[in-house]
Amino acid sequence: MKNGSKLYVRIDYKVGEKVITHQDLQDHLDYVKNVASKQYFMGGVFSNATEGMCLFEAENLEEAQKITQCDPIIERGLYRSEIFEWVLVVLSEQAKEWFSENNAT
């Protein structure tokens, strides 16, 4: 992470009954992989719900919103998002080991 960056949590909520095509999903994955190649970014889906979540760095809320709004699944109105600034308070030894082993620092 860059010095001075903040972490943001993004929760994505499916909008109505809109159909998500394979191309929509591929465009979304390409976009988030591109973001992840440039900065700290983790994302995934919940196994028991249609929502997804990302944890990523940004300089400020405005940049976090821009990153979110440029995601094809948001641009196309397939999902809506909420963004929260996140402050790390506790990091277990197991988490430190996992991040160290997976070069996720």
C-alpha cells in the first residue's frame, strides 16, 4: 500500500431481476483485475447471497467512488454499491502469517 492511502470496503448489491451475462461478468473481472494490478485490492462474492465485497486502497472517498463507478457491473446498473472507509484495528498472528506467505502485504 502507498503511504497515506486508506482502505475502503465496497459492498455490491444485485439490482432487481436484471440478467447478468457472461460478458458482463467477464468485463467486471477484467476491470477489478486491472485495478488489483495497480493497488491493494481484494474482492469476492458471498457463497450464500447475491452480494459481493471488495477491500481496496484509495487516496480518499472520491477516488474510492470513482473506482467503484467505473466498474462495468455498476455502470450498467446490474449492481449498486455502498462504500465504507475501513480502519484496521486488530490483525491476528494467523492473518500476519497468511499475508506473509501469500505476499499480500
